[in-house]
Amino acid sequence: MDEYITILTFTLPQDAYLPKALLESEGVKSILKDEHTVQVYNFYSSAVGGVKLQVKKSDVENGLDILEKGGYIKSESAEEKKVEIVHLNKETNKKECPFCQSDNIGKMKQANMLTVIAYFLLGAIFPIFKTSYTCFDCEKTWRFSRL
């Protein structure tokens, strides 16, 4: 009998179907352990350790490479995205990327942890999010600042 090794875990079974299909399309046999347990009662997911995507012991390296190329596993060399500060002036167009001038951008709101703690301690109502932007073409992240 072959020994199966867990290479990736998921909270919900539906999150595991695409990586499993990717592995099988590349010829790597895979199984989902605890899939049905979590489907029946999804609050058991953290109790059983989530849904486990498993491959044969001989296919572990190949499976990890396939999932890394597919974007399901981040490579160790990948750097965290650094938020750059862009100074506003009269000519700045907020609807395009200041680096590549693409209009394919998205707006993100990130909470400042110190502000969140003060919010819960004082119960005051004030803005707790900083807005930053991400360009989907050049993958840069920035925030606007006034001079």
C-alpha cells in the first residue's frame, strides 16, 4: 500500500478541488483526507486539522513544484510587497498607476493596529483604515501622501 503525505491543507473542501485537479492534470495522483467530515459539519474543520491534500510519497517533490507554479504555494524567495509612498501634487492622477500609468488598479483598506486597539479600548468612532492602491499590471503597491 502506498504511503500518502500531506502537502497542503484547507479550511473548506471546495478550496481544495482546484489544486487537486491541477495535480491530477499533471499526472500526480492525489486524495483529499477528511473531506467528507468537514462537508458534513464544517465546524469540525479546525478540530481535524482541515482538509488535507495528499500525494504519494514518491510524488511529493513533483506535487510541490506543480502547486508552486500554479500559485497555490508561495515560494520562499518571494518578497513581501512593500507599500511605497507617492507624494500628491496638482498633476497626480489617482485613477492610474504612478509607475506604469495603467488604469488596471485596485483600492485596498488596511487597518493600523495601534488605531484598532485604541478603537476597542475607547469605543470612539473614527477612521481606522489607511487606503492603499495596487496595480494589477506591474504589481506595485502604493499610498498617497500630501507634501
